[in-house]
Amino acid sequence: MRNLTSKISLMGLLFALAMAFSYLESMATIPGMLPGIRLGLSNLVTMYCLFFLGKGAGYTMAVMKSLFVLLTRGFVAGLLSLSGGILSVTAILLVDWLTKRTLHYITLSVLGAVFHNVGQLILARFLTSVFLYYYIPVLILFGLVVGMLTGKIFVWIIPYLPERYRKQLRERLGK
């Protein structure tokens, strides 16, 4: 019971961190940034949940973040966040499993960012009558850039994680 309580408490704290990151990046608009482009800082939390707490925690965090977006930015934004988040987590898990956990976190972060954008485009196609073909290269390019940035930040914070998580990381990467 104590383990379950600890995990629920940790998920609550991580969700609060994800909400803070999401709120900060919605406030800090970068001049000249295209619509729908965000830094994805809250995805750091999802990656942490996914890699260190398990796939259930990763999916749970993606859904909770989408509910926060739904409450703060509206129904369509919430649905777009959910479709992107679920596809992103699924893609990361699938590629991680297929490669037998040999890919670096930065590579998985890039993959997650690109598939997050793809998931949003797929849903946007069903919500509108026009498929935004011209926006695909833009979102893939920004997915690559933002994914590398998020992955690099994730790698930078690893030394500050508890030793048991760093040990998991070393085992995962075979070091």
C-alpha cells in the first residue's frame, strides 16, 4: 500500500510540475513563432514518467496534461493535446521496444515530438474539412528541433535524479 501511495503522490507532484511548465510556455510566446508551436517543456515530465515509472504512468500523464489543456485552453485544444500525447507515448514505447532499448533519450524525444505533431495533424484533419498538407514539413522540422532540445534538457537533469533512477538509466543503455 505504501508503494501505491508513494507513486500516486509522486504523480501528483509531477502533474503539478507539468501544469506549471505548460502554463509558462503558454505565457512565454516567442515572437515570430508559428501557430501551434510550443517548446514542449511539459513533455519532460511525460518522458520521466514513461522511462522511470512505466508505460501506465506515461499514458496517465499524457491524459492528465490533456485534461489540463482542456480546462485552460478549450475543447479543441484538449482533444489535440490528447491525440498528440497518446500517439507520442505509443510511438516512443513501440520504437523503444522494437530497438530493444538501445536508442538514446534524445532520439526518443525527437520521435515523440514529431509523432505528437503528427497526432495533432491527424485529428485536425477530422475536425476541419481541410488537411493542412503545407504544415506537415513545418511541424516535422519544429518537432525535430524541439525534440532535440527537450531530449537534451532531459539528459541534463539525469545527474540530479535519485541514484536508483540513474542506475535504471545505465542498465537501459548498457553502460
